[in-house]
Amino acid sequence: MSTHSKQFAGWATDLRSETFQKARLKLTAFYILMLAIILCVFSFTLYFALAKNLRGDLDGEFGDERSQLRVISQTTQHLQTTIIITDAGVLALASILSFILAGKTLRPIEEALLAQKQFSADASHEFRTPLSIMKSDIEVAQNNQQLSLEEAKAVVSSNLEEVNHMSTMVDQLLKLSRQEDNLENLSKTSVNLIALVKSTVDKMQKLAQNKNINLTFAHEDYGKLLGNLGALKEMALNLLQNAIDYTPQGGSVAVTIKDSEKHLELSIKDTGIGIEPKDLPNIFKRFYKADNARTLRSNSSGLGLSIVYSIVQNHQGRINIESKVGKGTTVRVLFPKLL
């Protein structure tokens, strides 16, 4: 690793303990120092070379040696002043550009570290709740000297429920991590999106019927894309699960696949509780749960849509959500069509 790379890596690590501005100023100073050294070497070389040539050119031009020295002195002083002013201007401009460049260079690193910090805080918060419930149940049971068998079973049942909840979160985090790690390495084949979605809809019919929800599926003739079958099944399952879970009894969920010239559009439209406008920009963030969603589905991990977003990105697709509170939500996913 080069000296510059090592230095840069050190400053990247410093972002964990120093402010972004301090790291930015350090990188800016490094850029300016490198430029100053280059300018100094160039300026001194230019100065002495021109001074030497000037002396050679003036040799014999003037009979008076004192006149020759005066001309040489004036010319070299003028050259020196010009070089100093030019170097100062270049350094001033370079300082501004270096500060801007350092900010752009470090910004992705800062964002990644902030995202990592936020993720750690969110994950800790999500795991703290079930652990607190389990601890409370166990402490109450431990202090109860006359704990009955039914009460003990209730404690075990409650703890098992929380363990399953945490297990689900861990599984989803692993899926999300694999999706992000395999951004360019997912094994992809020709996938019939129509058959895949139809199979998922068929599986979810029982859940929809239990809530008296009318789940329908309509499609056009063509529906092939280049994708990973397992990941796309995960995406379809998550989207349908959300649509059914957040739709009250007696509502409807309509799934359609449309074929355009270059794209396939998967649309899932429900008549559910809807999403507040303030929540829409954050809906794909890890662990994010809207207030109304927390009330209706308290056991949700808040990772489902993050997984969906990652899968869509891995397939060079686009996803868009439109929603009105109390009227429903429409999710549209656009994939490049396999021509």
C-alpha cells in the first residue's frame, strides 16, 4: 500500500472518533502540502534555469559589468515576484478546490459510518424490547414462590414467542446482508414472473380468505426477466404479506403484471390502512415502522421492505409506493424485460 493510501485509510478510520470536519481539514492539508511541494520544486527549477540562461544571454551584450549585474538583478527579482504571486494564487485556488474535493472524497465514508452507527442503534433497540419482556417474565416467575404449572407454561410460551420474533429478525438481517453482499454476484436465469407471482398468490389465498379479503391476480401474456428465482420469491412474498396484513377484513388486494416495450411492471394494490406522507420517504429504511403499522402489526421487524428494496436494486429494477391514509397503498415494481 502506498504512503498516500495508508494516510487516507488512517483518516477514514479517524472518522469513528473525530468529527467529519476535522478529517476533512486533515485531508485538505495533505492535498495542499503535496501541491506546495510540487510548486516549490517547479518554481525553484524554473527560477535558477532562467537566471542561468539570462546571465549567458547578457554575457558580452554590455561593456559595463555593473550594468549587466543591474539588468540581471532587476530581471531575476521581477521573475521571483511573478513566481511568488503566481504560486500564492495557485495555492489559494488549490486550497478551496482541495477542501471541496476532500469533502466529496470523505462523504461516502461518513455516510457509511453514520448508517452503520444508526443500524447498530436500531438493532439494539429492536432486540432490547423482546429481551426486556423475557427478563421481566422470568424475574416475576422466579419471585413467585407458589408458581403453578399453568403460570410456568405461560412464561415459557411468552418467552418462546419473543425468541421466535428475534429469530425472525436475525434471519431477515442475514437475508439483507446476503442481498447487499451479492449485489453483482447473484446467480440469475430466465424467470417467468407470471408463474412465480401466481404461485405466491395461491399460497397467500388462505391467509386472505381468513380475513375475508378478495385477493386477485391478472396478467398479460409475457412475463420473463433475468433474475434470481429465490430472491424474487422473497420479494413477492414480502409485498403480498404486507398488503394482506395491513388491509382490514372485507378489503381487497389486486395483483397485476403488465408488459411494456422494455419493462415488466408488478403492481400490488390494496385497500388497507395506508401510509402517512411523512413516513413514505423512510419506508425502505431498516427497522423503520410507521406508527399505524406498529399498532396493527406489533411483531413486525421493520426489515421486510428493506429486503424488497435490496432485491429490486440487485435486479436493476425500480420500486415506487403510492399511498393514502385510510384508502390503501399501491406498490409498483419495474423490472427490465428479458428480450
